[in-house]
Amino acid sequence: MKKILIATDFSNASRNASLYGMQLAKAYQAHVILFNAFQVPVPLPDAMVMVSPSEVQQTVEDFLREEAKAINPGNEVSLETICQNDIPVPSILEKAMEIKADLIIVGMKGIGKGFRKVFGSSTIGLMRKTTIPVMAIPEEAAYTVPRTIVFATAKDDVNDAQAPSLHFLSRFAAKFESKIFAVHVVKEGESVVTQPSGPARGFETIFQTIPLQYEYPIDQNIAHALNESISSHKAHILAMIPHKHELLDRLFNKSETKQMLFQSSVPVLVLPELPITAGHSKPEWPDLKAVF
């Protein structure tokens, strides 16, 4: 992995995400871009003091330099800071594409307050719109070598839109010698597949060098099932490819979280499924040949 973009808002959650990201950068010897998107407050008519965009930018740049010193005290990681006056989600995605980042890292706040509140609107927006893998780090999660990964799947088949993300996950797991538990939560009344067949064998082809185990828990609440899987396997990361956002929609749906709120205590790696455009048999994707 060559480049990691860490988005920060200077909160405690962002600091923890930055520290986690620096450990990943050390493992890969990757270059880190510490990024902040800020918006200049709209001046009120009766305001006594007017703050100019240049003054706000200077302040943010100062904050970024101090943050860089805090997370990289020995300058062990190649790191640069960038800020811009813009709306967070689109500016993070645009900057990540511009610099050809291989991974975006963000923080998530307040474990125990529910999936939507934990992630926040910006993080959810990134998950829905990204074309680059996004990893959300809980505020209290310390870096641990990810030896065990729970991979939440909404489908058992593999298509062209998923393939780049599956290869990303396979290479990530190979880097850390991880084992993967592929978990497909089945609602009561749905058919249960205990052995992958047909297109599902694509998982085994892509993860052929990775210890892989399939699980099909029956549970009306996907959040509860994933929590149980993370806990029982003592997983270090939850990975997911939200198939046409079905998985995210189920997690965000009030009926899914009413009785059991999603309280991930481990980093959540969201891998994009890219739409296939007319005239193209495969989706557009950043060059992954030199990612790992």
C-alpha cells in the first residue's frame, strides 16, 4: 500500500484513527496524507469580528502541523498535511482520488450510541459514495495486528464490480497472515446455503492462499449477528462490501437496530462495489497493480 489518506477533524476519535493509520503506514512503509476539510463560518450582520478564509486556513494549517507532530513524533512515517475550504465528504473523496490514495481512514465516535450516531453523517456519506476502501476506527480501538477478519457479505456470488475489493481484502489479509470468516446473515425463512457453489467459488479463487471459513447465521437482526461473530471470533476488523448498499441499508434501518444497536469495537473496513457503466464490461477502478 503506497498512500493512505487520514481525514481528521482534530477530535479524540480522529486522533485515535490517525494513530491507527500510522501503524498501518509503518507496516506498509506507506506515505500518509493528513487531511482536513474546513468551512469558513458565515459572518453575521452584527458580528464585531470578521474572520477571513485565509485566517481560518492558517489556523487549520497550524493545527495540522501540531497534529502531525503528535502522531509522528520520531518522523518514522513519510507524512504531509493538506487542508482545503470545502464540504468534508466530497473534498475527502476528491483529494483521495487526486493523490491516488489506496485507503481512506476516518474516526468514529461514541461506542454504545448506535450505528448511525457512532459513525456520524460524514462517515456514512463516505461509505456510500466512496470508490476507494474506507476504514472507520472506533474512538477506543487500539491498533492490533489484524489476524482475524469478519467479512460481512450480502451475497455469495462474485461479480466484476466486487472483484477489485475482494482482491484488496485478499492482499490485506495476506500481508498480516489473517484468517477470514465470511458471514452471510440469513433471515428466518430464507434458504440456508451451507456449501458455496457456482459463482460463490469465486471467493475461494480470490482467497485461495487465505484461511477462509463460511458462516450462515440465522438472525432477523444483522447487527446482532455481526456483533456475535466479531465477539466469538475475537475479530480485529469487520470488512464489508455493501452490495448495492443493501448491507448498509439494513444496518441503518431502525427496525434492524431497535433491539440490538450495532456497537462495533473493531475497525470497520468498507470496500466499494463499483457500478459497471454502459459500454464497459468492468468497473472503473484506481490502479491496484502497485498497491501492495
